[in-house]
Amino acid sequence: MTQTRRGFLAGSTACAAGATLGLVPRQAHAQTTLGAMTLDVVSDGSLTLPSSFIFDTMDPAAVAPIMEAFALSPDTLTPPCNVTLLRYGARTVLFDVGSGSGFMPDAGTLVASLDALSVAPDDITDVIFTHGHPDHLWGLLDDFDDPLFTQASYQMGQTEFDYWMNPNTVSQIGEARASFAVGAQRRLEIFADTMTFINDGDEVLPGVAARATFGHTPGHMAFEVRDGSEAVMILGDSISNHHVAFAQPAWIAGSDQDGEMAAQTRLSLLDQLSAEKTRVIGFHLPDGGVGYVERSGDSYRFVAEE
């Protein structure tokens, strides 16, 4: 496997500066190859979240050294949004579609990022979802609420789709996430008749297998892209940050809808990925999101590819 890089100017500062000047910022980009497959990691910008979104479920005294070690603000987090583009044969595949223009001001740059690679929305043949949160799903529609990827087929985990389409989800998900459910349902119902549903272990495309990684959402999926003995795991949000999720994977994170299940998933996944030295692509991991997992005792760390 070979890895090339770069042009990585990510983060909310660059995006905000570009917006202020009326310019399109240079897009974050990383690339790795797997046999005849090319995986590009393109930017959908970044989120701006209160730090409490992750850390409120944790002991402040215990989490403070981790926040200091990673230079994290006690007030605000600005994780990048890394969308994976897979190209091989006649297929041009997106794993998730970003948030579009209606979620956060520094997100929604996917179309510009694809354009930098000379890829148009109509070139996308397949869209495969890890889960239904806004930063992964809301980019399905353009600014006129029409489907953006008009030539694509769509796949999502059966459990995930059923959860978001359940009319009770809006009232049960909690006030902070109620808009997530409303937005997901509005978008998914447009594609309900054409969506292909997938389950754990399914080969969703040649060389691409679904991996159930429930917890962050009820039906979250990761995807293993494999060529012979080499593989890349597209994580989605099953390991959703480069700091506490690696340093203390058993801790319950506020960003996960089922904290206990997400922690069990994280521990199992980190153990496997570190043992097998599998490359990973993380939606919210830094430096383009491509790297691998290194273990040290009961702790892990994300090592970005150079």
C-alpha cells in the first residue's frame, strides 16, 4: 500500500477565513491506494461543538490531563469532517455525504473538495452511509432540496434506517438531538424506495464489507475495504476523536447515543485494528484522518500517516 499527501489546510480557522474573504479555501486532502483502489479523503469543513458535548459524562479531574495533552479547549471543539471517496473500475463511491449547507457555518464544503479532484456530484455511482447524523447525511440534498447525487445508488444499515424512520425517534432521542431526527427522516423518506439495506458482514460492493459498530447510533456501520491481505477500515464515528476515544476508550462519551455499547464497540475495534495494524480513515480524526492505531498497555493512540 502506498500513501501520498497533501494539501492539508483544515479546521474552522481556514474555513472561516475563506468565508470572510469570499474565497473557497484550499481543501483538506489525503490519499491512499489499495491495489487498484484509490481512496481520497476530502474535507466537508469542520464542526464547532461545545466541549461538554463529549466530556460532560466524564470525571473532570480525570479528563483534564487528556485535554491538556492534546491542547483541547475547555469550551469549544472544532473537529474536521473527512469524507472518504473510493474509486476503482467504473465505481466512484462516497462513504457519507457531509452536512450540506444547513447544519454549521464551517461545514458543507464537500462539493468544492470533490471539484478539486475533478469529481462532480453526477459522477458518484454509489453512496454508502455509516450512520444518519447531520454531518454524515444532510448533504444528500442540494440547496433546493433536490437530490444532489442524481446518478448514485444508496446503501444504509437496516437497523440505522429503521431507527431514523421510526416516528417515535423524534420524541425519544432527547431535545438536544430532536432536530437530528427530523432532518434525517425528511431526507431518508425521499430515498426510501431506492435505498438498499445492509447488515453486518454484507459485501456491499466488491472488496467492501460492512462491519456493525453499534453505539454511536443504534445501527452505525464501519466498512472494511480489502485487497488481498491489505485493508483499510472506514470508521465513521465508531472512533470519533483522536484524544479521549484512544486514551480512555472505555469511558462513556456524551457524543454517543448509547454510551455503554459505543465503549464496548470502541474497545473491540481498537484491539483488532492495533493487533492487525490495519490502516484507518476516521471521519473526525486529524491530519486528513488516515493513519493507524498503536497500543500501549490499556491505552491507544492515533498515528497519522506521513
